[in-house]
Amino acid sequence: MKFFKPLLKNWPIKLSVTLALVLIVCVTLFLTGTWGTEPEAENGSYPDTITSTPTPTPENTPDVIAEPDPTPDIVDDPTPTPEPIDIEPHNPLTGIPMDEELTRKRPFAVVISNEVAAMPASGVSQADILYEYPGYSGGDTRMLAIFQDFTDIRRVGAIRSARHNVVQIAGSYDAIFLHGGWSTLAKEELQGGSVTYFNGVEGPGTDLFFRDRDRVPGRRVENLHALVTSSERVASRLPQSTRTVHNDNYDQGLRFTDDATPEGGGTANEVFIRFTARKSSELTFDEEGKFYYLHQHSRDFIDANNDSIVEFDNALILKTSISVISGNRDFLLEIVTVGAGEGYFLHGGKYIEINWSRADKSSPYVYTNKDGSILELGRGRTYIAVTPLNMTPSFS
């Protein structure tokens, strides 16, 4: 008892000191974060179950509302990501899928005779785009057939001479130009170096061509209408120095859609197109097949290679200034191919008015709707008629 008396005598003071020490230790552990820390696994990751702070109840919610976090919370049903744009390789002249390597190739542009004696033409059903334009004042038209894929064509012809304005059209496609002869102005245009060309009548490259008077089954054609070429001849004899692919980032500029029938367009089941006082063409829409076919020279326009009618998914009629070049004996024409003008677009038995423009001889044509938006063609082949300003087509 004597031993405990000193302790009991000062116990209130010592108890206070002990409680103070315990309180100091607790505060120190709280401030240093060593009390209540989640255990860390040996591999540095955290356990599956993590204790979270309780959600405040209305009783303990503070009066001051914190500013919202600028970063939006992740929700279970986010806004759908837009579908990626279809980047499947397609023929730049038709919008139809094709091997990517072929899409980068320069097309071939071939001048085709359109005289009665040369009918039917050969290889035209395989052309992606077919132009028809006046050949000379008051006379017949000629055609320019453009092929993106020139690898499986038995005959193309009859090939005729070049005019300077059609050289400019071929240049709008960065095309390799094939022709048989040339006018003086066309020769100057070609020798100026803006277009890669091969002449079947004279100069280097004549071996790319040959004459086939039996190209039309059942009859012999005149020698004048017998000049042809073929994919086999071109593949085996095209000079290796010829640039066969487009330069980087080249864009032909044509745009396509699955259904290009003009909304609210006028009826275009029968279309009459006059080029000169002597030559006209008629386009007829086939409702069952959903294509246009051409009627001229009192007959349907067919391909001598397969005796099939030539089908077009689209038709463009481009109106431009066409005038006789003064001082020439052949009544050759000046056809304006650079600048701007008006025209018509036909698809699905309907038509609308459009605008066309072209910045210079090396630029592609640009087709727009009247509101200035880019015109979208239907996927498939296109017929393009180049007509004088005073020749307005009729639609029915």
C-alpha cells in the first residue's frame, strides 16, 4: 500500500499526460496517410475491392454546390460513332469498284469515227465515258471513247484523226491519246507536249495500230474505216518510257452515288439532240433495264465486237460556243472546252439543268447543280454530248 501511494497521489496529472500522448500519435498517423491506406499487391496492382467514400445524403450535403467537372462523365450509352466513309477502290470514271492498281492508271482516250460507213464501231461498249461532238461544220460527229481499264478489248475503232479541241478534252483526264492523223491545229496542240499521244498514221507509235477490214462481222469495211488497236497490241508495244499512272493526289473530280435520279427533275424518256444541220442523236430510256441507249443514222448504236447495244447509266449534254475556224478549207470548228457553261444531266428517266466549268487545259471538268453543289452521277457509264449554244435538246 505504501508503494502505490505516490502513484495515486499524482494520478490525475499522469493520466492527462498519457491521453495527450495517445492523441498526438493518432493525429500523426492520420496526417501521414499511413492509417487506412489500401494494401498494395505484390505485383503493384490493387485488390479487386476498393472502399469508396459514401455518397452524401441530403442531411450532410454542403450548402455550396461545387462547379461541375469540365470533362463529361462516361455513360453507358454514348453517342454512336459515325460510320466510316466508304473508301473501297473504285473506277474514277464510273464509281464502280475495281482493283486499286487499275484506279491509279491513266485512261486511254481513242478518237472513233461516227460516219455511217464506219458503223458499227468496235469496242465502244467497254468505254467508261463516250463523248460525241461535231467533227466539222454541218457534217457528221465524231466520238472520243475513254477507257480506264484497257486490258481486255479485242478491237477499238475505227480510229480517226484528231481535232485540237478533242485533244483538250483528252487532257482533262490525263489520258494517253490514240488517234489516226491530225488537223494542223491538233498537231500543234499535241506537239506542245500537254498530252501523251500516239498517231496511227505517222510518227513514232504507228505500230500500236493495225488495219482490220474484217472488224465488222459479215462485211468488209473501207480501208479508211479499218484502223484499229487492241489491248494486246497496246500492252506489247507501248513504249516503256510512257508514264502509265497518274501523278500523286490526282483527282478526276467525278462524284458518284447509288441513286442519282434527279429529285423533281423533268421527264427524259426520249431526248433529241442536234449537233449540226446534218447530224442528230436520240437517247431513249429503257425503263426495265434502267439505262439509256443511243439511236442514230436510223439505227441503234451497237458494238461490232459483240453485236450488243451500248448502254449508258448517265448522260450529260454540255452546251458551249462552237464556231467555224476562218480560213480553213475543211470547215473545222473551234469548240470551247475551257471556261464555264450550262447543260443538262440525265439519269433514271429524269433530267435537270446543270453548270459545267473547267479552269484550264490541264484541269478536269467540274459539274455542279444550279445551287452550286457538286453534281453526283449514277454509278456506271456516261454519254456526253457537246453541242452548240443554239441547239437546245428536246425532252419527252
